[in-house]
Amino acid sequence: MKTSLRLTAFLGIALSFVLTSCAVTENLSVDKQNGGDSSVNLKVENFFQDVLADFNEFSTTKDSSTVLDNAVKELETSLQKGKGTKDVKFTKKDANAYEGTFTFTSLSSLFADLGADKDQTILVQSGNTLTFRLDMENYEQLTKIIAFLKDKNFEPFGPTYNQGISESDYLDMISFMLGEEGPDAIKNSQITLNLKTPGTITSFTGGKKLDDTSFQFSFPLIDFLLLQNPLSFSVSWK
């Protein structure tokens, strides 16, 4: 019998980071053995699609694919080749949107198929507790899962290059590099994770409980881009 664990989770986080502001909704259904299935809805705002198109102009490979297309294709291929994932299918809905589905045998196998180290510390499930923590100590683990974060075109926007910079100075840089729309687009971008637990929530930190089995964790995109403080939450249920 399958219990339900639905969340905007690891994959959603990763995609959000890669695409530098997009709407990502991921629903994970996890059974008692931690296997389950996933559905992903991904939509990128027009401004950031234009930014991605600019990145494509500097690519050494000239084709009709956008950076978004290539990022999703890379993700799809990784999952298709994975030992613990199957029934992988991603469909392009329009120029800015994708939908995807797949099943997995366990959360640990899913992370491994995405390229995570066996001992990754970003998202960890232990019994009935799910813990997320991202800081500069384990940021490198995220870049192994999402290679685009180490791309020479993205790195200047990320936390590795911007340690110690103030938010105002960072937004001034964004305005110079991406145009006047850039700062407001980033300031208005929020990453939200919604978790539906299979049992009553007994304790939590770093987010808010919406009801007995619903938990939400949100943070501004700028907090990831600068990563001056850890991003973290923990939620336990019975």
C-alpha cells in the first residue's frame, strides 16, 4: 500500500537553480519503501528565456535548441540511463514550458541517477524526517547534479563568484549584465517547496505548517544566488 509524499523537492530545486527563475512544480509520490513516481511542470518567464537565448548565442554548438531545451534533455537522458528510474518522459508544451514524468525505486537511487554523491547532504530522508540544507560547504554537491551551475556563462551569477558581495551591488551587476529588467525579475522570484507528508507533522524548522500534513518552505531566489546564509528546513511526521 502506497503512502503519499508530495513535494516541490530536490529535482524542482535543481531545475529552479539551473534556469535562474522559473515556475517549477514537482509532485513526488513515495511508498513505504521510498520508491514512487514524479510529475514535473516547468515554466520559464519570457525575460529569463531571453537570457538563456543570449547564452545560446555564445555556445560553440550552433543549433535551434535553446539552453532550456538542452538542460531538460540532459536531465531526461540522465534519468533514462539511471538504474533506479524508468518510464521517463518529458514533453515540450510551448517555447517556455515542459512537463515530465518518471518513476523511481528509491529516493537515494533517484539522487544517484541525477549524479549526486552517495553521501550527499543537501536533501536527506531518515525515517520519517526529511532534511534540506544548502550552504557553501555542500554547494559543490549541487554542481555535480546540475553541471550547468559550473558553466562559464552561469558561474558569474552564482554564489561561488559572489561570496561577500552585498545584495545591492549584486543587483547593480545584474542590471549591467542583463539589462534594467534583471534586478526586478530576480527580486520578484521566489522558490517555494510544498510538502505533503504521509503522516501528521510532529515537528519542523525553517518553514511553516499549513495543516496537519502540509509543510511549505520558501525563499527568495537572491538568497540562493548569494548563499550568504544556509538555506535549510527539516520536517518530521508520524
